[in-house]
Amino acid sequence: MVYQGKPSAGCQNCRKRKIKCDEAVPACSQCINTKRHCPGYVARFDLVLRDQTKAVRRKAQRKKEGNQRTITPPQSASSEDSAVTKLPLVGPAEGHPYAIIKRSSSDSETVPRMFNDFPQQQAICAFFLDFVLLPHHPDSVRGHLEHLVPLYKNTHSDSPLTLATSSVALAISGGSPIRRNDAQLGRTFFGRALHRTSAAIRDPLESKKDETLMAVLLLGLYEKITATAEASRSEMARTHNAGAAALIMHRGAENAKSQLSIGLLFAVRTQLVEHAIEEGLAFKRCPDQMTTIFRGLPQNAAARLTSATTNIADLRASAKSALILPHDSASEKDVNELIEYSISIDLLVATWPESLPEDWKSTPADGFDYPFGTTPKSTFMYKDRKDVYLDLWVQSIWNQYRSARVKIQTIILDCISWLGMPYDAQWYWRKIYANMITQEMVDDICASVPYALGTKTDGGPGDRDGIEYPYIGSQKASDEHRRSAAALGGWHLLEPLKTSLRASGLRDGQKEWVMNQMQRIGRIYNIQPGDGHGGIFDRYSWEFPS
């Protein structure tokens, strides 16, 4: 199996006939015109890594028989030197920064084994290229992957961080139909990483290093990716979040001096807050010692939003317990106070956009070259709206803000509904306002979908050729956006789309459109839908990567 550059993405019929394929969906024009069955298309990622060993061997044999080229080792080199080829790869500084490929000098193996003999390095390169080495606005950094490169390049090849990185990269790569073995290899690396990380946590010095904290976060990410049920995913998230929080408290404020360390601290806090909100757990259970560590640290726009939304976790926890109470004067008083509390939190969250730079605001797109005639435009856009953002992460943070406001309005509307008729007049205008804000936020989430998914309907996250995105003026989407949107666009949409599905009072047909986008994301990322609304969103409600 070798890499052969940019492949033809045409259907198998057109490739056999050696004619141009227009790659139309669901069948290409050539097959339709000749009344052939169109077999469809293979994902671009799979084509790039296709098995061409036999073809290469035949080509090499023809060259040998025709005396076109004779391969002999240099006379001055030793046999061992002549049997080694080095290919530069992404790798830790210590250990093996290069892949060493042995080449046999026998006639039976005239073709060197290529890069694809190293699935671990393959997966790591793809992981860094598509998920880590992507441009960010400084104010949009909120996750842990943004801090991986400086730590990874300075660690040795058998460290907890290196092994954890390999396990995540292989788990992602194993999602490709032709790379299922990578998932098994990823489980092997995960076991080794878990053992090494446990030893590092018990070590007084290693436990306070940023590399160890990053390894814990990556192990949590691996288990989220590979979780097979919502209950297990939630339990594992809780366990790893608690472990990361305990590690932060153990490290103490003295280990929060560098920008990288501060970034990791906020990444952990973001995970804790998002999990608490999703599960309806009171975040005030967060230890005071951890709160003290965060106090006074500089915050970017993403961190400020996390701070503003922290109280939503407490709000959802209170609503879960209050709205199951029987109706009496005491419970009605509690629910009325809960509405007042919700309004105060909403006012706090609503002020967040006021501190943002001007270029963070979305702009209605001037153009969007979706496939006219073959697919309805409603496949890609809701009500013809399509907004463009500074980058994918800015869009994701805006959608986090919108999701937060929708969750607050949902609680307010649920409380008003619980109170019933006697309180309708008291909360009449608040109910109208909550419905209006919900509709506005969900409309904005829907308008962000074309920017994240473009015209992509299937083909896998690595397939980005021919995908169009909305653009301003005549300047089409950059290569950086195409790369990041193909790999992460759908993941960033999952939580806001899930929130939209749970919202009430939306206009007719909007939830159906959101459900269609859910199914579209499922096809792209090979997520198998479950029963009802929950299948995709319940398992993948987390953002990956942040």
C-alpha cells in the first residue's frame, strides 16, 4: 500500500473506461447517459491510501526487464547503510524522529516498503494535519489540542503523552472503512498509555508536568471517541474530568505561570462546565481550591463565555428538582424565584458579545456555489441563510453562546408552563421574549451550518475536494478553512444542533431540517444513527475537538 498523490475520485465505471466523471450525486452523468449502474464514490481519504502494491511491483519489474534502470547500492556504503531509507515524520524529539525502512537487496523485493507500512505514523500525521495544526484566532483558543504541539515535540517516544496521542490518532483513523485495524492498534496504545500515565501521576515530579495533564485529557478524548453507549460515555467523561480536576489541584497555583499551563487549566475548566451543563449537575460542587487557582488568571473571549455560562449548570440542576414537585404555595414560590434567577443569568450571558472585536461578528455570505439542479438548496441552507465567520472556532464559540441562551429560555418556558394559568398574565411578556430569543438563536445556528459543512453530504472527513463553502465578495473559502471544516465542521455543530432539537416554539419544519443535518453529519463521519432523536446526538454531544 503506497501513497500515490491526488487520486481520481470518479466512480469505478468512469475510472475503468478512463473517461472524465462529473462525480454527480447520486449517480454521475456518464453512467446515466449510458444506462449503467453507477457504483458511487470512494472517500478521498480512502483513495489516497489505496493498495497499489501489485501495480508498483509490476511497474518495477517492467523497468528491470527493460534494463531501464539498474538499482545497486553505492560501493562505498556498507550493506546496512544501503538497506536503510529515512523518511521525515511527525514524531517526538527523542526515540525515533524518522521512520526507518529496511530495503532488501534481493531480487525478490526490488520495491522499497513505503510510508504506509507505518499505520501509527500515518494516523499521527493525519491527526496533526487535520485536527491540531490549524490556525486559530487567539481569543478562540479554549481546548487542549491547541497546546499539544509544543509538548509533543519535546517528549520521548514511549512517554504517556506520545502513547496517548497515538491512541487518539489511531482511533480517529480507524473510523475509515479500509483502516479498521487502526482501531485495534489504537486500543493497544491506549492500554500502554494508561499504564504509563498512572505511573506518572504517582510520581511527585511527573504529576506536576503539563505533559502528564495533557496525557490525561487525551485519554479522556480517546474514551469519548470509542464509547459505544450514552451511559458509558457520560460516566467516562465524569471520571476523566474528575481526574483532570484533581490533577490541577495537586499541581497548585504555582504550576499555572506559563501561557501553556494557563491554557490547559482553562481547557479543563471548559470540559468541567460543559459536562455539568449537559448532565444538569450543580457546578458549585467544584472544589473551592480549584476556583482559587482560576481567580485572577487572564481570560480570552472563549474563557469569558465559559465563566458566564457556569451558572447554567446550577440552573439546570435546580430546574430538574423544582419542576417535579407537586403544586403548592411553597413550590410555586420556588419556581417563580427560579424564573427570576434564570432571567439574571440570561442578562449576564447576553452581555458577552459586547466585549468581542468587530471581526468576530458573522457576515451574510455573498455567494455559495451549491450544486444547482442536482440537489435542493434546502439540503444545505435553511431559509436561504448562510453566514461567514472569521474561522471555524469563532463560529463554534458563537454557537456555544447561542446554545447557552436557548437552554436558559427553555428553562424559563418550562417554569412558566409548570406554573400554569394563574401566572400567565404575570409572565406573559417574558414568555413572548423567551420564544423570540429562542427562534433568533436557532435561526443563527442554522445559518452557520453552510459555513461548517458546505456542500458536503458524504464521503468522510478527509474528503474535501470539490466541496464549496459560502464566501464574501469574490474570495472563496481558504485552504485552511476547507481543511478544518472537512475534519471538524460537523463535530462543532453537534451540540448546538442538539440544543435546537430540544427547543420549543420553533416554526414549522425547522426541527425536521435540523434532523436532516444530523443525518448528514452521520453520513460524513460514519456515525450510525440510533432510535429517534438521540442516536447521534446523545453519543456525540461533546465538541470534538474544542
